[in-house]
Amino acid sequence: MNHIWKIYDLKRIIADGMVIEATYACESSFDNSSTRNIGEISFTTGSVSDADFIAYKDLTEEKVLGWVTGSIDTASIESENSSSIANQIVQRSLITKRRGTPWQ
């Protein structure tokens, strides 16, 4: 099973660049099947005056992913995606008839 975590979007305060929300996803794939789980997380702590504040223009996906994955149950999400893909594979194996012509 291959699980790839991504940041889809960030919401920030324009005046100071403080990120207040991230939209993230876990995209999973295996054996020609795939699924994804999309979520949002709000950041309610921190300040632009903090010593470790990172300006919006200097953020990387890896840094924001660290914030996200450090705050959510990644194992549960990956397990849910794995179960969904396993179900897709089982359902595909139950197909016994197909439509079509051999020349398409």
C-alpha cells in the first residue's frame, strides 16, 4: 500500500501571513486501485512574534505536513484508506460479466 500525504491549500491572515488552516489529503494506492481522504485542520496556537515563526513565503509543504501529521491520527486515516482499497479489489474480483467488443 502506498500512502502519500499532501497539502492542498492553506488559509492565512493577509496582514501578517499567519497560517490558520490547512487542507490536507492522504492519497493511497495499490494494485490499480486508489482512494483519498481529505481533511482540514485549524491552527489556533502560535503568533508572528514567536521565535520559530516561519513567514508564509518561506513555508514548505514538508513543514506544513509536519504540523498536520503531528496533530492528527495518520495511522487511522491510512488504515481507512487501505480498507477502502481492499474493498475495491474484492468488488472487482466479483465481476463475472463484461460488455464490449474485442475490437475497441
